[in-house]
Amino acid sequence: MKRVIFYLLPIAESVARPVMALTIITLPITSLPLLSNLMGGTVVAPAVIIFTGILMVIWVPLYVLRNGVLPGEIKPLLVFVCVAFAASIMAFFLPIPPGKGNSVFRSELEGLITLAIGISIYLVFTLWNRDSTYLKWTLRFINLTGMIILIWSFIQLVIILFYSGRYPDLIVRLQSLWSSRNLLELGFRNRVTGFAFEPSWLAHQLNLIFLPYWLAATVTGYSVTKKFLRISFENILLVGGVVILFFSLSRVGLAAFLFTLVFIVLRINAWLLGWIQKRFHSLPVLARTGKWAVVPLSLLMVVFYASLVLGMVFLAARFDPRMARLLALKNIPTNFFDFAAKVDILERVIYWAGGLRIFSHYPLLGVGLGNSGFFFPQQMPYLAYRSSEIMYTINDAAYLVNIKSFWVRLLAETGLVGFSLFAAWQAFLWGAGKFLRSNRSALMRTVGWMGTFAILAFIPEGFSIDSFALPYLWVSMGLVTAAVVLARREEKL
């Protein structure tokens, strides 16, 4: 058996390499119409799902059988999978309300399949990047994919800024090849979508893979390509990525990137204040003032950063009417629901509130994957009756209600146990990123910072997406897991 695997694995490797390249290149495409129709209308990265499935069949089993063990960082996630599966089984003993003819079994099966897709993507990217050569190869393809995203996104941006979103027929036809949504839809004509189904998904993929890597490479000074005048390809891509992220006009996407920047600023401030204190103590006249000498400087920094954030908010208001309405002095929101209505997220807040009510009734294991939609009509707040969108979904649509938040969905469908295990896995990888950031290798430090930025960005992003099948978090976490395994192995040598 081992001899057969020994001969088959190189053949599988030769097939897997182009498939892996296609997996990375198709990451931006979230709703390829041809494949979506063949797969029953799904709009969640169908090409990535197919290519990952091929790798899981032809390469992963041979590689695991040849090398024997899975990385230890996968174990907390596998425990979460077991809990999610147990919660889904236990749900059959719950008093599940009728759901417009939808089957509980089918709903749970779809939920478990999406989770299996996410785990498969994570496993493939973890195992594929088993040494620094493969890791660099993957990062080069991430750069290539990011460059393609930016080129197409800047074409859209030029049309939005200079032609008021009046897309030529050729651009509309090209977009229809890889997206199920028409560029001419009124709500998206002034927002950059890239290759994604909607602008918020473009922001999500930028925040979870591309910007974390480009920002990490800028922080460490690392690049997988040669630099020109000390400027790396990643530096250029980072600037372009931030511009496109801004013009996606995704509020959660911008909040996620700002969340990352706040972390960087806090790190810089801690270092800067420490350096200033040492300099002050070295001067006899100022040493007597001690730590109070840096208070004025700290206040100055707070004012500077607050001004910077406010400037960005007011700039966003010039392009996004929702932000403009929020900043208007009249009709100031008096509670959170009023605030949500003013910035056009009332429906989402209602979905979240309903999900949290489901969790409050079933706090331990939740109601099982995919089952929250059955319980939502009984648990939604009264404000839901004022929303035509929610009323249509409940009364007329054939599908079940979607909670619209990954974090709330975890609580509602896997309970406190499942939520805690997933959060523990993220904390585990946060520690892995911290370990990598102190590595001697610039490559390892870069991947460590990338993982840190991706985890930070996913905290706000988790309030916008709710599907396990979106590949972007799994890709970043797979790279971090592969890098920490490689770093530990090199430490033992």
C-alpha cells in the first residue's frame, strides 16, 4: 500500500498544482452563472468549491496517508464540527415550527455541507503549503489574483466617477460571464463590485485575504517579488486595494479595515510612547517630570487620530447617501433601532435580534445548523412587521429567513458551546500569528501578521456574512496554520 501511495502521490501533485492555481485565481468570483445554475442556484464561490473538491479527492487522501498526521491547530476546529453535528442531531428532538414546506433534514444537510466546504478549503490550504517554497508560490498567486481584481475594479471605478455608472454594453456582458448580478442594477451602479456578487462581498474578500497580506508585507518589508526603488509589488497593491475598498462603499468592510488600522496604531503608539519615555528620562531636566511628560503628546495623538477618523467618515458621506443621512444634524437617532433605520441596516438588526432570541431559548447547543429560519417568525421583534423585505421573506418567499450574521448564527444554531469552540479556534490561531510575528524569517513574520489582520477584520465582517462556504477566512487561516507548523518544524532542526 505504501509503495502504491509513493508512486501515486507525484502524479497527484502534478495534477493538483494547476488545480490549486485555479482555486486561488477564481477566489474573487462568487457567483459564476454557469456553475451556479448547475449546482442548483448557489452564489457562493462555485468554482472554488469544485476545484477544492477535486483536490480533496485526488490529492489530500494520498498526502495524508503518506505523511500520517494532521496539524494540531486543526483539532479545535474538528471538535467544533463534532458539536455542530451533535447540535443538528439533537434538533430533531426540538419542537421545530413548520417552515413553508421546507424539510428540516434538507436544511440541516445544506448547513452541514457548507461547513464541510469551509473545512475542506481550510484543510487544502493548510496541507498544500507544507514548506516555504509552496507558501511563496501561494502568495505569488494571491498577488496575481489581487492584481486582476484591482484592474477590473478600477475599470468600474473610472466608469462610476467619470460616466455616472453608465456602463458600456461590452463591460456589462463581460460582468455577466462571472456574476449573476447585472452591473446596471440601480442600487449598485455607484459602487465597485469587482468580480463579486455584491460590493460587500468584494470588501469581504479584500479584508480577509488580500489586504491582510499586502498590509503585512508592508509592515515587515517582505515581498515575494523583487522590489523597485525599495517599493514592493505588495506596497502598490495595498494602495490600490484600499482605494477599491473605499469605493465598494461597504460600511462593514470599511469598519473592518479601520479595526485593523486601530490595532496597528495602538502598537505604534505603545512603541512610540516607550521610546519617548526613555528619551525623556535620559535628559536631566525632563527626567523629574517622569511619566507625566508624555501626557500632552498622548492627548495630541488622540486628537490627531480622532480627526483622521472623522475626516474619513465625512469623506465617505460625500459618496454614500446612507452616511450622509447619519451625519445630518436633524432627526438624530434616539435608540439603536432608529440608528439602524437611518443607515439602512434596520432589516439586518432585526435579523440579528431574532437570532439572539432563538439563542436565548436554546442557549446550550442551539437549534442545529440551518434551522434558525424555522424559529425566526416566532422570535422576531415587532419592528419586523414594518419591513416589506422581511414580510416578503416570511410570507411569500419559498426559502427560509437568513439571520445575516455569522456570529449570531453560531449562537442560534450551535449554542454557547459551538460559539465558544469556534472563538477558541480563532484565539488559538491568534496565538499562532503572535508566535510567527517573532520568527527570524521575514516570510513567517509576514504570514503571522497576515493572520492577525485577517482575524481582526473578521470580527466586524462576521456581522455581515453568515455562510460557512465563503472561502476567504478559511484560506487565510489555512496559510497561518501551515506557516506555524513549518516554523515549529524548523525550530526543531
